[in-house]
Amino acid sequence: MGTLQSFFKVEQPSPKQKGWSLVLLILFAVILYWPSLNYGFVLDDKKVITENAVTQGGEDSINTIWATGSKTFQANVPEDAKIARPLSQTYFALCFDNNLTTEALQKRYHRGQIALYALLVFLIFFLLDKYFSHLSLGLRCIVLALFIAHPLHVEVVANIKSADELLASILLISSLIALPYSTTSSTHHPAYRGCLIVLSLFLFVLGYKAKQNILMFSPLLIALLFLEIYKTLPKAIQKHGYSYRWHYGLPMVVVLLTILFYKGPDNVPLVQIYALDFEVYQTIQSTYSRAHNTFLGMASTGEIVANSLWTTCLSLAKMIWPRNLVHQYGAFQIPLTSWQSIKPFCGIGLGGILLGGIYWLLRGPGQFQWAMISAALFTLPLIAYSHLFIPLPDTYADRFFFLAVLGLLLLIAEAISRTSLKPFWITGLSALWLMAYSGKVIQRMPAWESDTSLITADWRQSPNNASILARYASHVEEDDDKKENLYLKALSIYPDFFGAHYDLARLYFSQHRYALAYKHFNQASERKASDDIQYNLTLCRYHIVRNKSQSAYASNQLDDAIQLLDSARSIFPGDRVDPQYREMTSNLAKINFEHNARDTAYELLAKALKQDSNHLVYAQEGLNMAGNAKNSSRAVEFGLYFAPSRLDDSTYWTDLENLAQGNEMLLEQIKLRKSEIFSAR
């Protein structure tokens, strides 16, 4: 018990205590995620590595990756969706080896994930030692152990592509560690402090090159830099500045409220206008619509704020205890609410409690920086991903709150340090909490073994999530009837779901259920128009009309069959040399011939031969028809199409002359054609 008491004393721990604590924490992180070594490439791993020729270029691709304007991080994505993460892609490229088997390559990258996670744990340990030395070593180790075992981190560690998240976090923590920090203004020479500031900014910029979401922590870095500069000022100036805090604090609050409630051009809330200028989200406003994200369909600022508050409540609940862990939690799947519901008021109440708690902690003894760091790590991701300022696309993933968890745990640790709770109870409750988190990690981790296991696990956990239902139907389910039911269920949950409409239309088309395919292609087109969808719509119309023609022909309604088949030919979206088009033309000519519209049949085939002269089946069919009808003139006309390939065939020319026997004009025509071909040779 004495050892436990000393572990929770706020005093400078011995190097041995710190060393063993760090080693045990790193071992815990490695052991917890060791099973992921046998996992494969999942989801975007393929776009970043296995399908990415630039990444596979290894060292030879470094110049391409870092070239100005280069956006090669993901392969096989639309041009407007391409992004640049050169530092992360450099890591992936340097790890790639063409000589390794797929299994060996997967294991190499997963080893890298565990190593990066261990490095992050190492750096966070020293971040806590620097800024949170007022907390006991025991509390700091508990915070870091709970952070390591938090279930939300499974996606970041078990998914290879999320190395970008780990690299960005490593560089952010390094940037905070590099910042000069002291309790007096004269500890270091100004030049030395300046070098540390430059190093910190450089590391932060490198983090941006790993993943752009590090920008949400820029207010924290700016505030810490401001405090460092402020501390170098004479005490008199510091006191004077503090006495005027409301003179610059109040205008800042007014500006924030203006941004929150002012509506810009076209009644668009100002809170989302600035996203248009942010590189990562630049295309989201223009290419995403209400069909992809319900937040983008909201015209009312009040509606956005209400739903953002409720979203924040859901996010906080996931950070404390993530009951359901799913990757594809569509933004449009967040339960919508309004001010008529109690939900946004719950958000306001929770926000008030959190802000009050943070204010209480700030008023306590100790340095101000620790409170700012923990509060910023916790609140900035919540603000960024509340949808209030940045309209998110169709993914609401666990990794969004990777570092927010650390901030929350630090705030809880600080609150515990202000109480008289005994070390025994702190250790016991933390151990239970840690076991619960670790068990959830062990339960969730196998889902990331493959695409199929991930989507299947998500479907079982969230059977009423439209996005997951559609993904399961398209990627896992093989039975067509079950696929159809899954898509229909997804659309019953979210009728504006573009992806479900499109995939269901393709399923119906493959089953030759063209009317239903047309219906859902049309629904998809209303939500997001594209040339591909328009082509498929035309193709559906063609098949529908052609099927009607075949039915009319089977019922001996030749007039209707001819009219419908002619319409099908006119709307056919393919080329004139397409086998389907050729077959339709031949069938139409045959039906006309059967209907005694023989001249129409001849003209149809003759016109088709002018458009598609290499398809001599038309000529053969015309020759057969004319022969059956004993129309020597038409027979010779179609027979002459074979002349270039039958020039030396005397039997062919004799047969033609026999057909034209007694008709000097036809004989002259045959003679002239033969002469032309000989001259051309």
C-alpha cells in the first residue's frame, strides 16, 4: 500500500519509476494490438497502397509525391476528390517492396502501425511530464493507459491507411513538446526560445503534410505561442494587459456569435461559408447535396445549431463508452432533431456543465498551459466534427476523436486530483475501466481483418443504418433477393440515399427488370446527375421498348412491333456497329418484310449498309429477301456488296449476271462495278 501511496504523490518521481512506467505502457500498447499483424489491406488501404502506382514506385516516387500541386495520395478517385498527404505517402512508399508477397507486405505495414502507436505513447508520456507534472505519476500513467486501450483507437491502429492520423498526431505532440515552457520568463535565452518556436512550427507544418485535420489544433498552438510571448513581457505590462482582458475578450465573443447566427448570400448560414475556401472541403459544398448529407440541406441556422448540439452529445457518449463501433456511420445517419425536441437542450445542458467544469479547473492553482492543452485537445475536435462549421461528407468515423479522448481523460484526471479520493479507489476504478476498454478493443479488432469482416461486423451492430445496409448488400451479400431487400430497407430508412438507388438500379438491370432499373436510375439522377446515369437511363428505355416490341411480335401485332422496334433503334445509346443495334436492324427489316412492307425492309438494310459497310450480314439478308421475292434488281444491289471480297470468284459473277439476265441496265451496272474494283486493285 505504501508503494501505491508513493505512486500517487505529487512529487518528482525517480528516473527508475518513470522509466519502468514508460516501458510498461509501451509494452501494453504493443501487446494489445499485436493480433493485428495478421490482418489484411482494408478499405482505403487499396487506394493508398495496392492500387496506387505512385506509392508502389518507392524511393523513385518521392519527387512526384512532393511536387507542387501533386495529389497522388489516393488512386482511382474522381479528380475533384484527390488529396495530397505527401509525408504520409512518403512513409507508405518507403515501406513498399515489390519483392514481398501480399501477406508479408501486409505484416510489414501492420508492424509499422504498432511502431507508430508505440512512438505516440512515448511522446505523450513526455508531453504529460512537461505540462502536467502537477499530476502524480500514477494519474498520468492511468490517463495514458486508458488512452492506449480506448476502443475508438482500433480504427487508427488496425487500419494501415490511418498511419496518416498517427503521423499527424505524433508531429502535433512533438510540436507541443518542442515549445518553450517555463514558470519564469528568464529560464532560457531569447534566441534559444526562438529556435524552439521555429522547430515547433516546423513540426506542425510537417503534421499538416501528413494529414490536414491537424489544422483544427492550430488555435491551441497559437494560444500557447501567445502565452510564451506574453510571459517574456515585464510584469507591469502583463498586469496591465490582464486588467483589460474584457476589452478584447468581449469583441471576440461578439464576432463568434455573429459568425454563428449571420446568414450570408442566398440565405446560406455563414458558419459553413468558410468551408468553401478550405482546400480539403472545397469540393464538398459543390458536389455533395442533401442526398449525401442532411446538414447541407438545412437552410435554417437554428436547425443546424440544434443538430450540431445533438451530434456533439452523441460524440461525447462515444468517447466515454463507445457502445457501437462502426466505420461507415453516414453523416445523414445521425438522428436529426429540432428545437421542438429535448435533444438540443440536452446538448446545451451538457455543454454548460463541461464549460463550467473547465472554468472551475482553470481557476485552480498551477500553470495555465496544462488546462489550455487538455481543454483544446478535448473541445476542438468536438467543434470541428459537430457539423457546425465544416459540413462533413458521408463518413463519421471513430478516428475523428483520436486525440479528443486524451483531452477528456486529462480533464477527468485533473478533477480527480482536486478530490480526496484515495489511491486504492482510483486504482481499482481505473483498473475496471481499463479492463472494459481493453475487452472492447479485443472484441472490435477482428472486424478489421478484411473488408468483408468489417462490413459484416458493422451490419450486425447497426442493422438500421442505411449506409451500412447498402454497403453490406453491395460488398458482401451474394444472394440477389437478399441484396434487393437490403437496398429497399436502406431506402425505407433514408429515401434520398443516392448510393442505394444507384446500386439497386444496377441490380435490377442485371436481372433484366428494366422498368424497376429505370425507376431507381431516375431517382439517383434526381439526386446527383451524371453522364453514366443518363446513359443507363437511355439503355433502360431502349430495353423496355424493345421488350414491348418482342411481346407485340409474339402476339402477331406486327404494326405495333415494327413501331416499337423502330423507336428502340432510335433511342439506342450505343454505336451503330454494336451487336445489339445490328440485331435490332436485321429484326426490324425481317418484320417489315413479313408485313409485306418489302421496300421499307430493303431501304432499311441499304441505309444500314451505308452506315456500317463492313457488316455484310445486312447484305446477305437483303439478298435472301430479294431472292425470295424474286426481285432481281434488289438482289443484284445487295449482291454487289460482296464484290470486293469475291473479285476472283467467277461463280459469284456468273450468279450475279444470271440474276440480271434480260435487264441490260443491271448487266451494265455489274460490269461497271467489276471494272471499278479491278482498277482499284
